[in-house]
Amino acid sequence: MKKIFKNYQKLAVIGIFLLLVFWGLVKPRLTGTTTPKLNIKKAKIVKVIRGDLEKDLILTGKIDASSYATLQFQTSGRLAWVGVKEGDRIKKWQAIASLDKTELEKRFKKAMNDYLTNRWNFEDTQDQYRSTKENFLVTDEIKRILERKQFSLENSVYDVEIADLALRYGTLTSPIKGILTSANQVNPGVNVTPLTASFTIVDPSTIYFKSEVDEEDVISIHEGQSVVVIIDSFPDQKIETKISYISFTPLEGQTSTVYRVKLDLPVNNKDLTYRIGMNGEAKIKLSEAKNILYLPLEAIGEKDGEKFVFLKDNKGKIIQKTIETGLETDDFIEIKEGLNEKDIVYYSG
């Protein structure tokens, strides 16, 4: 009897052991999480820091200018002279180049002669049918004859105006001041067309910093927001400025939805220190917290929606402690409750 009782005891112990093992395997699946563990021998340590935290949005971009002018001739012709070369400083309304105006002047004179001919023909026709008009005997045929003469006269007037414009536009003048950045035809004596002769002028005083921001971050910024721009060529210079423009529609031809951002560059660029195409980055402050406690992000664990850290209790035992966090940056996170300054936190990294 005693032997049977002992056997029951053994079976009961084995059953309880198996039940505990089973529950240990099943419980994590039921709760959806496992109890975090820390290998103290391999753990890293860090002290809770007091200081200021700042969450920034970093945008890459480059310098561009808002005032451009590309000059082209209105008509084809022989290039008579070019008065500038690449790199020259151009004044507003300065003459750049000119076509040979001999042919243009002859076209204008021909257009004027055609106009006078049509005008006299029109007046002759009116005189011819003057008596008919006075006696109210104008037929539909006479009306059509008078209208055709009127149309011919109007067309000749347009021809004169076009020839006059071609003559005046035979000389290119710059509508802005700036630097001549390109001239694809500088040899007088060659025949050119509006497409084969062009001159580009850029005003260096209108430079700005352009960048792109994706749809997730565009809601965090606004026009007039303070920004610090650093150009790669001048890493020690911080240019404090503001956002001047955020596009309402996204840029076309991009693989993702991004919006154009323009930042003013309040710099003196008379000596052309800042040039078109120079790369850089813009740092936009999104939020900040001063005189707070914070830790590196990698020192914080999370379980069941709660954040925690590992630290030693008064007895030197490693414990897990739940904390309340606040502002989070790319590298650090604010500690609102649960820790004190200079507390030592253990983490696996």
C-alpha cells in the first residue's frame, strides 16, 4: 500500500512539473510577448543625462536663382556682332548681340510699300462705289469687294508692324542685371535661327536654397519657420534663414510624393562666393525640450506598449523598471518619470 502511495506521489510531482513546463511555453503565446532578458555580462551601461533635446528635420538641397533670362532672336538672320562673353557682368537693358539689319530694313520697306499699295487700292475702290453708296444701291457683291479690300489693307498693316518688331528685336537686350552664364553662338558672320543662338543671364543676388520634403514631413513645417542652412563648401558657416515657400502640388517625375521647399539666402553674393548648384543641407527645428532627463534610444526597451529600462536596486539586483517618456529624436528620448539624474541603466544594445 505504501509503495502504491509513493508511486502516486511520484506521478503527481511529474504531472505538476509537466504542467509548469507546458504553461511556461504557452503563456507567452497567449499574452503575445515574452519577458525581456538581459545578459549582465555582455550588457552596456549609460547614465541618465540632464540637458536639452532638439528634434530636427534635415533636408538636403542645392543653391539656385530665381531671376533667369534666356535671350533668343525673334527671326533668323546673319549674326552681325556679339558684345559680351561668358562670365561678363551684364547691366539691365544692356545690348548683348545683334543681327545684320540690312535685310530686316528691306523687309520693313517692302511691307510699308505693300501697305501703301493696299491703302490706295482701298481708297480707289471706295471712290468707285461712292455714288452707289450714296444712292443706297449697294449690292452684296459690292459689299464683298469692299470687305476684301478692307481685309487686304488690315493685313498689310500687320505686316508692317511685324517687320518693325523684327527690326527692333534684331538687337538683344537683357531685361535683368546679372552674369552671362552661357552663350552658344559668339561668332559674328554666321547665319543663326532663334534655336541656334541663345544667351543665358543669371542674377546672383537672387540665389536661394531649394530642397524637397516628403509628404510625411511636409505637415510638420510651415512658411516663415526658422531654418539653419549649411553649404557643403563652407561647413563652418551657418546661415540663419526662413522657409519662404512650400509648393501646394507635388513635384512631377518623382518616385514618391515630395514637395518643393524654397529657403531665402540672406548673404552678400557680390563676389560670387555662393554659386548655382552648390549642395548643402537645411536643419529645421521641429520641437525642443530644455533641462530634461534623457537616454539613448537603444537603452530603452518596450513591452506591451510600455517602455522600460534595466537597472540595479538597492541590493544590487538587476530589475526591470517601467518609465514614462516624452520627446523622441533620432538618437535620444526624454525621460519624464521613473528615473533620476545619473541613474545607471543597463542595456544590451
